[in-house]
Amino acid sequence: MDTSPTTVPGATKDSVQPATVIEPVQRRALPNGLASTLVFLASGAVLVLETVSLRLVGPYLGVTLQVTSSVIGVALGAIAYGAWLGGWLADRRDPRTLLAPALVLAGITTAITLPVVRYAGEVLRGGATAGILLLTALAVFLPAALLAAVTPLVVKLQLSDLNRTGQVVGRLSSIGTLGGITATLGTGFVLVAALPSTVIMVGLALLLGLTGLWLGYYLWRQERTSVPGRPGVKAAVALLGLVAAGLATVAPNPCDVETAYHCARVEVDAENPDGRLLVLNSAWHSYVDLADPTHLEFEYTQWIGAVADVAAPAGQRLDAVHLGGGGFTIPTYLSATRPGTVNTVFEIDGELVELGRRELGVKPGPELRPVVGDARMLVGDLPDDSADLVVGDAFGHLVVPWHLATREMAADIRRVVRPGGLYVQNVIDYPPLRFIRAELATVRAEFGHLALVAPPAAISGAQGANFLIVAADTPLPLEALRQRLGENEGSVTVLDGAALDQFIDDALVLTDEFAPVDQLLATA
């Protein structure tokens, strides 16, 4: 068998050259400081997006456990898919050509988030599960996924020495986590308290976009290579950025004032020039008549006013504690109908108190004492037997904060209410009425006497509505209350005794250990 090497015809033995081996181009790793900064920035930006997104969707969906869970879940999904995509691309393309575009596109999509959420939010108002998931996805997913792709791209560039793989991955992972922690604390404690959501989002978009542009120029200077792409594509991206910036400036803003807890606006009643409607996170919260402090527009405020009217002889002053201020409708009513009444109002949102002073006629003084803070903590500081009337009217959107709905909270309120005093609590619920039943069972576990005020259709489970719980340690003035409410006219029912026990049935007593308020409120 001929085993001589094969030669190209016409070539001599001496002319045969060994095959040329092309060594892969070894690109320099990014400077450690730059790599760390990029990972820190990208990871932190995701958490800024997540935190601010809750405020963006709140005016349309409310701020409930389901909305919060949706934002967190969508953000985590975006991080997972973005990291996977970034790693996949890093193995197929030079990461240096991808880093700058990822940051620029993240900036553009962050800017687009504002108009997209605000236009889509008007269509998706309400609390339907599909609407919650869709709007939170529009608010978070795309920019968070692009930012999550940055870390694997940077990691790929830093792995020039396989003997240091663990060190590089561990260091950058740690820096990314620190970026997320810093952004979460900084946004929650500083940015949200100091700046509107629009300013935060536009500022973040500019930071990401400018960082991406600078990084592209830096890498080009380092290696004299430009990010590949046709001029038309680059022009389209630039145009998209300009359109996003323009839409962000003209997108409808549902807030007159953006507080640390609410998107708030005050509307003038078209039928009453002195009427003011306070809207918090898209929900009608309070109505104030600037010319007539005794005017109670909403039915539930009329019920509370009726309870206060029969709580003591007409005109007698009271020591009243209010859990939640809002538009200060009831404190103002008590001051007008019972001169000398001292209204201590616990309101967690200090900016809402200031809004009330500016636009709702709230005038703090000896008879009206707003105290900014969490009602659960502040009630605990009150002396025993110090209030004739406690009014529970605190809400996060349409939901009573869970820690204000437990037996432990009811026990603290009972400690504060004087013998013969009353506790009234406003609750919103919808069929199948699981929350109002549970809250009634909870209050009944601490107070000896209980009644429920609500529309007949709501009690029968035909509709959602406000419900008013009335509780005391002494017999309630039910006959006087029925007459004051005009129960015989059929617009409202006062339920007590065996009928109330049957309504409550075997409902869950809520405790600090277990109070699934949001789940109980979910409609069937």
C-alpha cells in the first residue's frame, strides 16, 4: 500500500507547507472597576424599576398583596430570562459589541414604560388578575430583562483566566447583589420620598442611556472597533428614544400629588363649587364641602355621623381618635356638631395631611390634632380609657391594612375606649363577603356588643359595598341608631343579635399570626 503523503499536483515536496493554525483573538478583560460598576448599576437599576413600578401601577390597580406579588414575580421572571439570554448571546457574539446596546435599549425601554403604563392603565383599571399581570409586565419586564443580560456579558469578558472563574463569578455576583440592596434602600428611603415617579424613571432612563453611549465610545477607543449595525438601525433606535421621551412628557398623569404612599388628586364637584373629592390611587376616598362641614356626601360617612350623633347627648364634646385621616371629613363633622371635641387623627401619610391643609380646609389646632405615623403603633401609646369614640377608616387602596384588622389591634382599641364609648370601623368587601365576616368575628372576640350597618343588597351578598362595624362593651343605642339612619326606608339595615351571629357564622378570627386580608377580599 502506498503510504506516501498526498501532494497537490504540480507541487514539489519542498513546496508543501504545514497548515496554518489561526489562534483566537484574545481580547483584554474589562478593567475590574468598570466591570464592577456596570454590574452594580444594572442590578441596582432593576430594583429601582421594581420599586417604582408599584407606584406606577398603583393608580390603576391599587396597592394590594396581589399587585405587589405580581410586580415581584414579573421582575424575577425578567431577571431569569434576561440572564439566560445574556449568557446565550455571550457565547455566540463578542460581548463587547452587546454591552453598550443593552444599556442604551434598557434606557429607552425605561423611558417608554411611563407612557405605556399610563395609557394602558386607563384601559386596564381594576383588579382583575389578567389586568394586574399584564400591566405589571408592561411596567417591568422588558427593561429588567435587558439589564439582567448585562451581568453574564460582563462575566464572559472577565473570564480570561479559567483558574479564576470562581473568584470572578463570585465577586461580580456579590457586587450585583450589593447594587440591588443599595437601590432598594435608596429608592424606598430617599428617592420615592424626594422625587415623583416620573422624575425617577426619566432620570434612570437617562443614566442608562448615557452610560451605554459612553461605554460604546470607550470600547471603540480601546479596540478601534464600533458596535456593528447598519446606520438605518441606529437611526431607528435613536428615533425610538426621541419618541419615548416625547410620550413620557405628554402621557396622562393621574396624580396631582404623588406622596410616599398614594397617587392623590383633588377634584372639584361639578354640581357644587365648594365640594372637593379626594381620589387616592384611583379610588374615591373622601368628600369635603368647604362651605358646610356638616355635609356628609358618602353613605358610609353618613352612617359614622349617625353613630356619633347617638353616642352621647347632642352637642356634648367627645374625645375622638381616628385611624386614618384622608380628607378629615369625620373629624371636621364632629368639630362642627360637637364644639370642643378633640379629634386626634393618626395618618401615616404626612404629605396627605399637607394636601388637606392646602386644598381641603383642614385646620390643625386644639380640636384637630393630626399625628403622622402608623395607627397600630400610635394606638399602643394611648392611655387606657382615653377615648369616647374610635373611628377606624384606614385603607391601602380598598383594603384595610392587615395589621389594623387583627384581634390584637381590636384588643388595643378596646383598652383605649372608655366604658360606654364606641368603636366604629369602615370595611369594604365584595361577594362572597369573607373579609367582613372575618372582621366581625375578630371584633366580636374582644367587644361584648356588636352591630353591622350596611345596605340590604350587600348583606345578602348581591353586591359589594361599605360595611360599618359598631362595637362597644356596653349595650349599643340601636333603636336610636335605626331611627337616625331611617332603616325603615330600606336603604340601610342595622344587623345585630341572632341575625348577626348567623351572618358571621364560623368565620375566621384574624390574628397577628394569621390575617390573610387580601385573600379574603378576593372575589370568587
